[in-house]
Amino acid sequence: MTHDLLDALVNRRRPVELPMCRSFWDRLHDRRVDRAEAAAVLAALSTTMPDPAAVTTVVQSLHERRPAHGHDFPGAVNIVGTGGGPRTANISTAAAFVAAAMDVRVVKTGSRASSGGVGSIDLLDRLGIGLTRSYEETGHLLDRFGIAFAGYFVYPTELTRLARTVLPLDLRTIGRWINTVGPFLADLPVSAQLTGVSDATHLPALRALAKAQPEKRIWLCANDLGADELISFTANSVHGALDLQVGPVGDGDLTQLAASAQDDVVPHFLDLLTGRAPVAAVDTVCLNAAALAVAAGHEPDLPAGFRTARAAVADGAPRALAERMRRVVAHG
């Protein structure tokens, strides 16, 4: 069974089964997987998305290796995308702050930028807001601020082992699959999750992963622009308990959502939280915050949530929250 998983992923003549996944992870743990095999498995997963059953099996094999932690964040919601698509401002992170200012409990996961730009973790670094290092710390910040940014501890340790095994190859180059399914790899005990999907061809696999987590209300959103978040000026498909069409709620184009220059990331982000960014960008942030509020059960529907989000931005509450976290979290 040494290379069974690799054979199933590359040749796709037989199903991916739990025993072959378990064998691969066991050998990886014991350092009996060499660079070539690890890289080949990652490349096979990333080049063409396997069928939904195979993806669910691989993810299940990772989850079953994790020790129980006994923590729960009832009523909390996560917003996270698969990455890819047009390079936009930090929409999901801004939406998390706006939703938290609406009294929605938010525990957000994220990543660093895969190729240039500034990912959510890069932004938090610049803001001086650190990632949490345990479920206890996450719960403490959630109770104090209504929002927390979960660190790497929520992800399987096997991902770190893979990254080390393929060195000097870059995991971001051959491991795109990990980003795509990343929202479902995190062991985050929240009640709901909004996941933006940049590549609609991945929706069948991601819907299967969502179905495998019935304890969590998971909405997958996609649009023709290939953005991994709800966009205010185009039609968005939301897949969950009910399939919905959302938007457009206004006019605009992608230039209004463009990421800022590296040196202007923090001022641009704070402007986004106070409504000083282009209208399309603010509306996009508010639309995602509204979806979080509805998914968490805080708002009855998206129009009501959008109005509440817009009012929170106008009131300055999201930026005030971010500034408070910067002062407290950055200094311990």
C-alpha cells in the first residue's frame, strides 16, 4: 500500500479509500515519505480537482487524526475564501469587523497571500493584531471583542509536515489544493461559515465537504467574476440549505475593489471600515457582513442585514473595534 494513494490520484482508475490515505499520513509522520512522493501527491490533487468522494475521503482522513479539544463557539461564524480570482482588497477581513460591529460573533480563519498582494494574515500582521494560538485564547478574545482570528493550530499538523517534506519546492506552487479545501480543513467549532469560491468547477467537491459537516451551516458563494466573496455589483450564487441568487445591489467594477499598494494597505483597509473607499467596495464589504449576520441568525434576511451593516459603517463602529483590538492585542 506504499504508493496506493498516489496511484489512485494520478491514474484515477480506482477510488481513493481511507486505508490508503491513513497509510500515507502514517508514513509521512514517520518520515518515510520522500520529497518526490509528497510533491506528486500534492500536484495530483492540485492539477485537477479529484471527484467529490475522493476529496471528502482525503479530508476525512485528516480530521480523524486530530485529538478532541472540547471547545465550542456557539453562534459564531467564519468567513473565508478559497483564494484565487481577481486580486481585491481584504474584503472578507473587513466584512468580519463589520459583522462583529453588528454584534455577530466572528472567528475568522485565513492565509497569507499566495502570490504577491496581501492576504488576511499579512494584513493582520501590519495592523498589529496577532493570530490566536489556542482555543482558549480564541474564546477569550471572542468574549472580549466579539471577534478573533484563529491561528495555525486549527489546521492539521500534516500540512506542516508536507510543507517541510517538499522543500525546497514551494507548497504554494504545488499545493493549491490545500488553499481550495482549506476552509474545510480548519477544525473551527463555529455554527456557520461563509466560503467564497473563486473557481465554480470546484463547487461539487466543496458542496460534498459542506455536507460532511452537518453540524455547521455552510454557505458557498460564487460569481462570474471569479471572486471568492460576494460582490455587490454582480449576481452571486449562494449554495447552502437553499440555493439563492444574491445581488447586484449597486453599480461598480473590479477596479473599485482593487487591492491597494503595499505601503497603503493599512490606511486603505481602515478607510474601507469607515466608508471612505469607493461605494462598490463598501457595498461589497457590507453585503458579505450581511450574509454573515443572516447565517448566524442575527438578521432575518440579506436586505435587513445590508442596511444594518451600512449603518454600522456610517457609525464608525467597525473601525473603532479594529483600533481597539490593535491597542490591546498588539500589546498583550
